[in-house]
Amino acid sequence: MTRMSRISRALNNSRPAFFSSYCIFAAFSAYFCMYAFRKPFTAATFDGVELWGIDYKPILIASQLLGYTLSKLIGIKIISEMPKSRRAVTLVALICVAQLTLLGFALVPAPYNVVMLFLNGIPLGMVFGLVLAYLEGRKVTEALSAGLCASFILSSGWVRSIGASFLEFGVSEYWMPFLTGLLFLIPFLGAVWLLRQIPQPTGEDVQLRSKRRPMSGQDRIGFFRRHWVGLTGLLVVYIGLTVVRSVRDDFSAEIWDELGIKKAPDIFAKSETLVMFGVVAINGAAIWISDNRKAFLTSLVLVSGGFFVTLFALAGQTRGWLSPLAFMVVIGLGTYVPYVAFHTTVFERLIASFREQGNVGFLMYLADTVGYVATVVVMILGFGDPQVSVVPMFSGLTFVIAVASIAIAFLLLFHFLARLPRKHEHN
């Protein structure tokens, strides 16, 4: 037996707390490192550079998102069909390609290097689904997935802080993303090695959450046809969440600046660390709801509750109740709690409730595809003007999305109350 086989066997026989801790650490580390290849450039402002009369930074963000969206579209097929044996080598290959594109971003003169960020988004868009595939279909999936999602909340702020620190030391805005990625290349390889050791779900996991297997094109079409009404509503809500989350994330440097917080590289990490603790605690608690139907319906209530929190944050900022830090933390909680719920609970318990033998990767990549398409449109149309003030635009957009999403979430709650089978109906 190889060392890897022994580790996998030991994990399979370990206590749930140790197994969960190991999986969370491996998944968190891998996805945290991935963000070092995706987000550092957003710490820069690229002042004075335009393309086609549009401010350069929104063009860069939209370019990367286009690549990311294309990746999600491709991933609907690739991720849902990929066997476990090919995941690790694919993860390594994707990150190496992404790092090469960051080198190209540094070497190709602006504004032509915008193409490099488009190419950067293509490999990075498939990383989440490959990492999530190691975690889904288990009785503790919500806790494991919450740990994974903590990485994209926390890492986004931290890698921007690292990027901003490079800028403070005089590193060019164009070389900074490459150097940040270089720092995380070896840690990423170590995290992938840890992921490879995670064993397949046990018999008890399969009994509680249904068997997860690769999905053919016919499987995917059949799944959507059976649940198209509810899935359409869920996708619309997820589109809104993706737009709000992306604008807050990608324009955080501008938002902080307009809120009066300038030249503070650590503020990105500070705010997102506070958000992360709240989001993980709330979403991870879903493992204590063993009944899949109740857990799924509870997740819909959680989604609508998150949007109510964003409305409170907007009111607090407008009336001066909240400091800049409090505003960013509260609106971050209101956005990320439902956003992460989709990753940890909504799709996971939907599959388990209907005893579908599919996988979460298909639903997440379908949702991400439509979500990022909408985000690209918003980035160009809403934030392309160099003179636009980000905070008023962000606040108005968030208000409209929150109100609409609350209404849709309640309609979905009534829809699924009627359609979801009760526990005894599976027997």
C-alpha cells in the first residue's frame, strides 16, 4: 500500500471531527491559494488608463469575468463528468496556466494585456467545482462546504491586502498580480496533495444524502426538466447575489476610498475576516438539521433573511448609523450568507431531498454561468464611465436586487413546500 492509500484509509476510519477538520483545511487551503491568481489586480486602480473610452479597470474585471463565465459554461459538462482520478492533475494544470497568463499580463503593454485576464479566467473558473467534488454527498457536507466558502470570503480580502502591500513597496500594478500568485504556487500544490487523500463518501453518507455520480448530457437535461420551475427561480436569485457580491468585491478599493478610508491595505483583510466568521457559523450550522426537506426550506428562509440584512445595511449607511467598516461588514454578511448557502445547502439538500443521483457541480456551474454573464453586463454598462461614483451605484443596484430577491424567495418557499417529498415518502 502506498502512503496515500494509508492516509485515505486512516481518514475513512477517523472520528468525524478529525475527518471534517482535515477536509476543511485541505479545501480551504486550495481555494484560498487559487484567489491569489485571480483577485490581486483588483487592489490596483489603473488610474489614467482607458480602452474604447471606458475606464480600464472595469474592462479588466469584465475581461476576466468573461473568461471565468466561459469556464463555467464549459464546466457544466467537464466538472459534472470528471472522475475523481483526474481531479488533482487537472487542478495543478489549471493553476499553472493561470500563472502564465499573469506573466503575460505583466509583459504585454496596456491596454492590450486585457486579453491576458480573459485567458486567466478560463482555467480558474473550474477550480471550485473540482475542489467541491471532494466534499459533496456527505452527512457533514454543509460544514465542509462552509469551510471551503470561507476561503473565497477571506482570501479575496487577504490577497488584495498582499497586492496593495506590493504596490506600497513600489511594485508595478502590472507585475503585482504575478508576484502575488508566485507566493502561493507551492502552497497550492501542497493543498492539492491533501485533497487527493480524501476518501469517497461512506455507505452512511450515500444513504443520508443520495449517491453522487458523474452526469451525462441526458442526465443534466432530465434533471432540469423535472425541476425547471424551482430551478429557474433559484437561478434568478443567484444571479442577483452574484452581481452584488462581485461589485462589492471587485470595486472594494473604490468603495473604501469613497467611504473615506484611504491608504489602508489591511482594511480588505480586516473586513472580510469579520464577514467570514459570521457566514461560516451560520451556514455550517445546517449540518444539525438531518431532515433534507427541512434543511432545504430553512436555507430559503436564510436566503431571504440575508437580503433583509443588506437592506438594513443600506439604510444604516444612508442615515449615518454605521461606520464605513460596519457598513462593509454588515452588507458583506447580508450578501455572503445567502451566496454561501447556495454552495453549502440549497443545491446539496435539493438533490438529497428528491434522491437525485446527480452532483452539485452541475447546478453550481449552471448557476455561476448565468450569474457571471449578468455580472459582466453590469460591469460594463453600470461602471464603465470613469466619472461614475461607485457607492451610489452599488447601493441602488443592491436595493433593487434585494427587494426582488426577497419576493422570489418567498414564492420559491411556497412552491417547494408543495413539491418536496416528505421523509417517509422515500421509504
